[in-house]
Amino acid sequence: MALNLKRKRGAQTASKPQRSDVEKTAFGDQYDQSETEGNKSSGSSSDAEDAWDGLHSGPEGLEVEAENAAGPSGSCILRPPTGEELRKIKDATDLYRSTSFKLQIDALLPNVRPNYSHVKPLEAFLMALHKLLMDLPSTPPQHPLHASRILSKTAVAIPYVRPLPTEDTNWKVSFDKPSEIVLAGSWATKTAVKGKDSVRYEVDVAVEMPSCLFQEKDYLNARVFQKRAYYLAVIATAIAQAKPPLRCALFYQSTSGDLRSTTLVLRPIPDGSPTDFTKLNVQVRIVPYIGQSPISLQRLSPAKTNLRTTPAEGDTNGEPTPLYNTAFMTLTTPKAHLLSIHSLKQNVPGFADALALLRVWANQRGYGLGTRMCVRGFEGKGMLWASILDLVVNGQEPLPAGLGKGSAKRKPLGKGLSSYQLFKAALDFLARHNFQDEPIFVKSKEGHRFPPGSYSSHETVFVDATSSVNLLADVPLSSLDLLRFDAQATLEALDHSAISEDPFQSVFLKEHRDVFGRFDFVVRVDLSSAEMRKAPALLVADHGSVYNALITLIISALRRGLGDRAKAIALLHPSSDVRPTTQALPTNPSVVHIGVIFDSEHAFRLVDHGPPADEQESERTKQFRDFWGEKAELRRFKDGSIAESVVWNVKNSDERAHIPSMVIQHLLKRHFSIGSDAVQTWQSQFDEVLRLPDSISSTYHTAGAAVGFKSALSAFDALVKHIKALDDQFPLAVLNVSPISSALRYTDVFVPIAYPTPSRPMLPKAASYLPVMEIIIEFEKSGRWPDDLRAIQKIKLAFFERLATVLMGAVKGLRATVVLGERPERAEIQDEASLDVVTAEGWAFRARIWHDREASLLDRLIDDQPHLPKALRRPKTGEAARERQLALEAQNVYTRRFVHAPRHHRAIAALCHRFAAFAGTVRLTKRWFAAHWLLGGHVSEEAVELLCAYVFLRTGSPPTGDGAVSSAASVPGSKERGLALVVDFLKDWEWAAGLVVPLDNADQNPQGTSAVPTLATSRDVAWSLSTPFDPQGHMWTASGPNAVVARRVTALAKATWECLQGMESGSSNVKRIFYHPLDHYDFVIDLNTAHATRYHHKLDADPSVWASKTQYANAIAKDALASTMLSFDPFALFFDDLVRVYADTALFFYDPLGGDRIGAVWQPSLHNARPFRVLGGFSSMPVQKDAAKSKEKEKSLVLLNDIAVFAEIRRLGGGLVAGISSGSHVRRCGGIVHKSACTA
């Protein structure tokens, strides 16, 4: 029961409870020093209870009186909960997601709000500021340029807006003391929320400019903004020259770089004075606004034109200026918005907490201020979040019939909802609403101030409760698409998360601004050389600056060009920073990021269709050709239609994934003169780590090799047809042939390539590795199989011999070889026989035979007394015990190979078809594990596939019934984002708790198989990856990783994540993610690349290793064809031998994809001296004793003899070992290090 129980103990007051883990986690990196000190200070008990009181707030907390809590023997007896308490618990369950979710919210909210215990210095400062402003003298009217020259002598610039005043300007500026000063904004209503990146709280001081400063015509050509700029500059000069001085630093700040919204920022100077409010982490903003003026508000209708440009510039004066008019109306709203929020807070009990939750959610996703990637258009939009809640509570103002698709009135939900319900209702509105087609007018007391039809020039319409301002006037539609996408993803997390997974962390605490984990495709664009192909002066003036107009046109062009290829597009950059008062114009970021979230169904189509041929002279066709330029062409299609179209030419599937990038780069080049040198993408760099070197690829191309996963599947289907066509030549018919190879389920790191027989001798030895694809052959059931395990293995050999003979006789060019034995010691009862088949095209397969009778025979051999209780069974000794151990090993092999491998293959193959990016994500993740020497030796390929499956399935959203691509919001749409999400998961994964992977595409108990036996695993296994058909979760982790390797994976993931963040700023690149550090190995074995067979798979392979060293480049060795062996890798075999021989001495690491080094760490226990004993398990040497201190009774102590171990490794490796480096001689290489940093 989640109750906050308090017991009175005499006169002792209740001390403040310690912060819970949620409190420590929530924005823990942004706690300011003042808040920490405030929490540590000894305040009253009431202050402590105000901070957090569990389910209860205020003095209504549950208290247990001492006299009622003591039993007869003095023991504590707690009363059962009363009916009121039970009702509150029930409400917490109904009104919130759960009682624990309610407690988490209660713990979060105090930590995202200001600490008002240090507010007295701020109040003293505000009083001094108020007195200073009200005592300012008037300034007579003067020419704006003359006023600028006067103020420049005081080191204060006037932030005039476009169009700038000239000598011919016929209006004047003046100053008079404010008519009224109001404390406005979120600080005044106590709805302020902690921002990201240590952004300060803002205290808005709204200063009303007297109406005598303005004239009736000041709404034209930004005159009112010019006078406001002068008014602000005079205030800045007065504060800078105040006597006695106000101890603060002065700055200008322009929201989104728009000079029309410039404010004066005052930051305290820490000097310990009575007005030093540094501990609050607050800055004061002076916001001049208009109360009463001679300007008619009807002149500021969204449909009016209030900017005049010369006809020579080619502009039509009749076009409306919606952004300019909205900026003007914003000057009239500070006081009205203050009263509106205050009314909501008073009338809706859950409003304040809901607004805090909504703003925390928005800040975590970049919809606010910050020094990192913030979404364009949401800076200074605090009123938007309050208005969304206002809409949810009070509903929508009715619209005239036929105005948009959303003309129906939105019904209010009422004022009695909890904060969580209001928050979720706001998310539901954002996730469902179509901002482009459905205008929103929040319920207003005065109705519509302007006719709803006058907002037709706005892309999106969301008018606040004052009916004055369209809050989304300057927010791009693409940013709203991203907002809708994020709301959908959050609702999925809240509604579909598993019970074991708490969504609170993901919704409110997790950082979502990391571009590589958020977007499927990321572009870094340098705007320094950008030029608009069409830049109407009216457009620039309406946006307030050339930069803002450029950004708007870029976003609009990309959204139009990508169309339904993208679910969301966002332009990201840091929010506006302050600038000194000597600088009139703001500094805009020259580098922006563009993030795209793909719609996998349409993102990679080859053709964009335009108008048909019969509309050649239409305006639509002209616009299509003008937009696409030389890429637009008239084409005839297979159905006979002729239409304008844009065709994107690609050569393979990898290039097809680049089509969105090609679209973006073409549009940036055509419309904004941004060349490819100013556009940076990372797709090609990720593709390179999955691609063979060019010199090797050209060799395959020259030989006409078949390439691709589909080609491999076609070869498999052809082999199955050949086998089943020969049923009459076998004593038993072939029932089924199942693939279990990653190359046949699209998840092999490298694309499968067929090695035609004539071309094999041309391959260099370093690239001669021939991978095999494993398959399982199942014959029909028969009673003629023997009941002896050894006999069954011999029957399999007979089947293979017969199958090889028949296949080679029936298929021309096919070679088949029977292979026996995989281990140094052969086990006669274990499945070790296989048939290696190489087709005429060069595809290699390894077939095994599955006989279900083996399972029951192994069970009988392991437990020959199943009818007896375990306590009465006789323990086996001698040969019987050895036989039982061999049976256990054989059972593990049988279960993994014949039962779980086909199920796993079917489940993963289904995910590859369900999610377009799943296969690429698995391939990149396997490459990452291999590059860090973990794949195969410690982490199996199947375990990696399960980790990736969890990332794609963790929201629990059901698959589509028709097999279409899933549209779940949180599912990655590209392999690059998929890898980032896997790394993000690994760095935070608490692997000790295990993982449940909700695979639902494989049968849990296929027909003909009995219950799966329990797999014997080591106690040191760290990962548990449970699936519906492997509840224990150790089928693919039985051999690793152990706890040491699991911690290593976590450290590497954290360092990789930091490198991904470094790529945002251009300080890192993709290959550094895959470079492996050698710092933490005790010794490293360098291998002789002359004996490598898959060196061409190495990440940074040296082409000189496989370069021809003979006199003739096309010379072929005589025994080259005979010496080719399937899946032969001497380095991997040597690594396996080291792991087997030195299992008790060292832990070895190796990159199976072309690695030429083996790293190792000693077992920690071997560093300490220990008494000598026979068969100690490691090579040892005596400890040198001091003769003077030695005692006769002491036993002989020994230590690890690393020199002898190195000698043994050299002898074991023979010519494979080129050298061994140990200790300080281990060479360092660039890449990721444990300290989460990148080294050169």
C-alpha cells in the first residue's frame, strides 16, 4: 500500500524526508547550488511537508496518534486504513496510471520548480528596479538616427528592426515613464519549470509604454517596433547609469532571432548584496508592451497588409503580413495572458501540475530553450502549453460552418480532471489533431476578435483565449508534425508498455534531444553560403530578418519535396542567446541540423509523380518544373500513362536508402545554392562498415558473382527443390528443410556473395574465406531408426553419403562432401556429422539431419531412474558419470541446434519483413559487437538479434494483420537510428534483472516436438534474454557474456553514445564508434596476416595484405582450388584453442570479422600468491622469498608465470603468432575508451 505514514513521537517534529531515487534522477544534472543548499537547510516541518507529502498534500496527511499506536506490550500497532484513505488510494489508481506513478509525479514536481526560499533578494531587486523605472525622466521627440547616436555614447545600441530608419524617416521617437509595471509570466503565476542545459528561470517585468508615444499610423512599416526598441534602449541606459547602481549585467535577447521580440535581460552580479539573487538561478526580463494606444486593433487583423514595399521590388502591396501583425498583437497580451493563467490556476485544481508535466515533457524533447538541438519555432512558446490545457478544459470557440475540416466545436472535458489526466488529454489532442486543416480557437469570453476567415494566410491557426494572438503563427508545419509524432510515441509508451517496464523514466526523465536516437536521417547544413533563389522583400520584412525567412523557406521546400516519404521533418538549432547591449543585431547559428523520420512504406520509392501530360501548360505543371528543376522530366510508365516525374537513379539497395538524402541535397542546391560541401550526412559512413573493400568487390564483379540476400534465398530454394526431387532415391522421404543461417534471414553482417568455381583461384588468400549457410533436413518419421544414439549417428552418415552421391549425379557442377567432427575430442553420441554442399554458382551450404528420437534417448541416458524421487537416486560414478556428462553436452547441442535455432530463425525473419530497418540494425549492431571483440566469443549472434528485437518491440504495439510495415511511432525507420537506440538501451540496461523479448512470430511448441529440456548454464552467465519459447532466457547466452564482459559492454555503450553526441558537433565520425581501445588488456597477441583468410572483413584493412606479389597479376596457384575449405578461419580456430586451453588463466577477446589481434586479461585471482598444489590449473613459478624473513613452516607459494604462458601461446600458434605485447607495451589505438571519451 503506497501511503505516506507519519507518526508523532512526543514533541519531536517531522524531519524532511530524503529525496527518493526519482527525485535524484529528475533533472539531477541541473540542480543549482542554491536549491541544494535550500534542501539541506533546517527549515520548519511544514516546509518539508510542502515539498512532498506522498498521496496527501497540506495538513490532511494520515497521522497515527501515539496513544493509539501502542499495543498492550508496547509494540506498534497501525490502524487499518479508513474509508477516506481507501478512497484516496482508489482515486490515485483511477486518476493516475497507478499509485506508484502518482508518487513518482509527486516526487518529480518539487524538483522542477524554483526554490522560493531565496526569493527575498529578488524582491528587493524588483522593488529597486520599479522605483528606478518610475523615476525616469521624459525625452522629447527626436529623429531615430539622432537618438541612436546619442545613446551610442553610453555604449548602448538601439535594436531597430527592418526596414531600418533612414535620414528621410519622417517619424520620431521619444520616452516617458511607464504607465504601469506588472510582474508577468510564469514566475508571477508560480508555474515556472526548470529548463534544460541550466537555462535560467525568467522573471518577466512587463512595462506598459504610455499611449502618448504612439500615433495612429504607427502600425505601418514597423514604426511601433522602432519606438519600442528605443524605449528599451533608454531603459538599458538608465539602469547602466543608475545611482546607486543596480548590481546586474545587461543584455539584449531576441526570441528566435526576431528583433521585434527583443527584451532586456538583467542578470545578477554575485556580490552578496541584499539584491543579489544569484542563488535563485533567475534572470529578469524587461518586456515593454502596449496597453492603451491610438492604434486601432482592427488594423492588425491577420488579413491586413501593414508593410509597404516599393513596386520595383516586385511585391504586391495587397498581400497580408500575418507574422508582422501577430508580432504586433503579441505586444498587447502580457497582462491578459497573466490574468488568463491565473484564472485557470484558480478554477482548475490540476492545472498547475499538469502544466508543469507538459512543459517538462516538452523540454525533454527540445520544444523550449537550450544550448543543444531545439526544435525550430517553439522558443518563447510558454503560453502555448497553457492554452492547450485551456482548450482541453474549456473547449473550443465555435467556427462558422464549412471553415476547415474541424468546424465542429471541440467539447470541454471539465475542470475536475487530475494533473495526469489533463496531461494525457493534452497529448491525445496533439497526437490526433491535424494542424494544417483544422484551425483552433480556444474558448473566449468575448468571442472572436477577428473573423476566423481572416486567418487564411496562416499555415496553422491556434488562437488563444484572449482571441488576440495565433500562437502557432511562426511555428513551421514540419515542427508540428514532429510534435504530433512525439505525442503519439509517448501515448504508446504509456498505453502499451509492459508491466515490468516503467514508462515514467522515458516520458519525463529521459533526454530525447539526441538527434541520432530520435531521427532516422540527420543532415548537418552550413548556411554560411546560402542564398535564396526567390526572396521577396515583403516576405523578408514579414519574418523580421533574412535569416528567419531563409529558415522558413528551407523547411517549406523540404517538407514539400519529401512529401509522404517522411512522417516528420524538423530543423534543429540552439535557442537564441543573450548579447551585449552594444550589439544591436542578434547572432544566428550558421549550422543547423535537419532531422527526418521516415515513413518506411514510401520513403525509398524511386519515382515522384507530377501532373499528367495533358496539363503541360497548366500552372501546376509550371510549379512542378520550377520546383524540381532539371530533375523533372516527362516519362511514359508501364500502364501507358505519361506524366511529369522525378526519377532517382540508384544501383543497389544500399543506394536506395539514400533517396531521401538525395532529395534534400538537390533541393538545397537548387533553391538555396547550398553545395554538397556544406551538407554533411552519415549514411555513407555507416554503409562503409558493412561493405567490402573496393578492390575485393571489383574482383567479385569481374567474376560475375551473385550478390545479395535474395540471391542466397533463391539458391537455398533451388537446393531444396533438388533434394525433394530425389525422394525416390532415399529410404525415407524428405519432410522439411529449414534454414538456420543469418545469411538466410537478412541479418548477416556482410551481404552474401557466391564464389563461382572458376573465380575462386583468383581470390587472394586474405579474402578466400568461404562462409557456409546452415540448414536442417528432417526426414519423415519411421520405426526403422535404431534406438541407440551411436547407431543413429552412423545412420546419419549413411544418409549424407547417399545424399552427396545422388546430388552430385543429378546437379551439374555441384560438389558435396561429408564432414565429421567439430571438436578436438569426438563424442559418438553427439550430432557432429554434416554435409557440405557447394553449388555450381558458388553458394555453400552445410546440412544436418534432425531426428526427434534423439531427444528421448538423451533424456533416458541422463536420467535412467525417472520414477524415483531425486533423494533416492544413486549418484553415478566412473564411466556412468562420464557418459551422463557427455549426454548433457549432446542434449544442449541438440536443443539449441534442432529445436531453438529454427524457431529463432522464423521469428527473426518475420521481424525483418515486418520492420524495414530491422535487418540493417542487426547487421550494424553485430558489426559493433565484433569491432569491440565480443561477437561470437562472448556474445552470440542470436543474442544480438534478440537485443535488437527488444528495441523494436518494447512498446508492445501489436503487429499489423495484413503484413504491412508497422507504423508504431517509436520504431526506427533506418539502421543508423536503430543502432543508436540499441546503444542507448545497452548503456542504461540493468542486465542483472534480465530482459523479456516479446517475440510473437514463432511457434512456441512446434508440431512433433516434446517439451524443451532445461538448458545447463554456468552460474557466471550475466544476461538473461527470455522469449515465449525460452522462458529461462539462457539458450543463446549460456556461454556468455559473464559479469565482466557485461560490464564491459555497458562501458563501451556509454562511450559510443558520447561519440554519437560528438558527431552532432562534427568532432567525431562514424568509424571512431567501431575503433576498439587496447588500454585495458593485460596482453595482446598480434597475428600474422599472411595466414588470414578473412582479413578483407577487417574494418580498417590494409589493401597491401592481399595485393598480388607475383610477377603476373592474374597468376593462379596450382593447388588454390584444392586448398579451398568451407568456413576455414585459422585465426578463429586458434582463438577457440586459447579459450579452451587457458579457460582458468585468462579471458580472451577477438574480432571474428577479420581481426588480426587477440586481447586477453588475466584472471584476477592469479595476481595473488597461493600455495603450490599439483594440477593447479595454470602455469606457475615460485615466489622469491627473503631468506632473512622466511619461516621453515611456510608452504611454498607460487605466482602466475606469464613468461611461460607467452611461450606456450607462441608454440601453440606456430606461424600464426607474429608477436605478443604485454603491460605498458600494449599499443594504444584510436577509438572509444572506458572513461567515455574519444581519443585521436
